[in-house]
Amino acid sequence: MSTTFQLDTATSRANPTPAPMKRLTVPAIQRRKVEGRTQEPLVMLTAYTARQAQLLDAHCDILLVGDSLAQVIYGLPSTLPVTLDMMIAHGAAVVRGSYHALVVVDMPFGSYEESPQQAFASAARLMAETGCAAVKLEGGVAMAETIAFLTQRGIPVMAHIGLTPQAVNALGGYGARGRSQEEHAKIISDGKAVAGAGAFSVVVEGVLEPIAISLTQSLDIPVIGIGASAQCDGQVLVAEDMLGMFDRVPRFVKRYADMAGLVSEAAARYAEDVRARTFPTAEQTYQPK
């Protein structure tokens, strides 16, 4: 059974009434790039839940409901097992929890590669059932026809080139791309192809820095880097990596907190109180009047 988003603003812990705020749009994101450079870099993080979206929304221009939820939320070994229903459920939650950032939802492996028509059916369902503003798909030259098909039919597309995790088996791993002249040329061609096909922005992942800089300077759409360069038009990270929720993270991640340590410490203190019968106290229990 499919999940349908609801524009419910009832006050609750999960969905508080938002302060009046105008959500960013695809054209607004596009306009941030002026004369070949985005003056203020775009801030993008992943989000998978309503509460996470609430906490990140005010600080981000774009929230990405990434298929990285495979590893982060479900403990899967790669993004390949992610389904359209999974992306819809999490995408709808993030839309409900945000009121400012543009929400983009990843198209999962197998939902768009067969044909432009398959991609349209999948993307239309994602947008209709989540309320997101755009979809993201992986691939360059090979996906240009599909990107054009979608954008001509009113579906904004964020492209993703360089290291494309859904193609990890074909790539032979998660190593940086562009070390050979052939790879370098392919990534440049992929960037030009997706921009020419109508993508409103492109994520460039895990490429040598000169390639990222070249794409940023040559493309007229925002280039969002991850493991690329500070000279890109914006940056994206998996929020849990940025927050320090995992022991192992890619080289290109900077940890801004140690949330794993905080969670473990809090759980240890709770367990200690429970075993010592010092929780709950009178403050946390109900007594007869």
C-alpha cells in the first residue's frame, strides 16, 4: 500500500505548527549561480525522518532524502536494495518536518534506468506521494535522455555524477574517480550532458579536485560537491556522518559532533539508574491525590 503525504500542521511533538516561512524553490536554487559562480554556497544535508528534518531545516538550502538510508537507517550493505516505497515513506516524513529547505528525493536503483517512461512513472509517484520538489538520479551521458524526458514534463531533476554508489558493482568499489585521462574526460562529458538535458543542479561525488573545479566553472547550473572541492557551488554530506554517529566515515567527511558518544553515554546513565531503581522518581510517576 502506498504512502500519501498530508499537509497537516496540527501541533504535536512530531509535527509542530511551523512559523510562517516560504520554502525555497528550484528556480531560487538555480538563481543562486550567477556568472558561473554561486556567491553564497548552497548547504545540503541528508534527512530521513520528520524530526531530523525539523532540526536541519533552518540551516539548509536543500534537504536530500538519500538512498543512503539503506546503510544509515536499515543497516544494508549498499543502496541497491532500496525500494520506491521506502523512499516515499521517508520522503513524506521529511516534507512534513520541513518548511524552508527544498526537498529532493533520490530515485532508487532499478526505478528509472529501464526507460524514460519508467523513470517518469517512478518520479511522478515520488512527487505526488511525498510532496517533494525534485528527484535525484545517478548517471551522466547515459541518463541525459531520461533527464530531458522528465524535465520537459515538469519534474525537476538533480543529477549525480562521478562516484555513483548505485553503480558500485560496475565501478569496482567506492574509490575516487577521475584518476585516468579517460575517467577525467568521462566525468566532464557527464556534467555537460546532464546540464544540457535540463538538470537544475548536479552532485559531483568522489572526484579529483581539479575535475570538480572545472565542472563548477564551466557549467551554468549549481555544482554540489561531496568529496570534491570547496570551490563547488555547494556541499552535501550524510547528516549522520557529519554528526559523528558512525565509527567509520569516508575521508571527505568532517565530524562536527560526537553524537554516537552522547547517545551511548545517555543510554549508560539510564541503564545505571534503572538497575539502581533510582528511575523513575516521584517526579516521573503518578501518585493518587
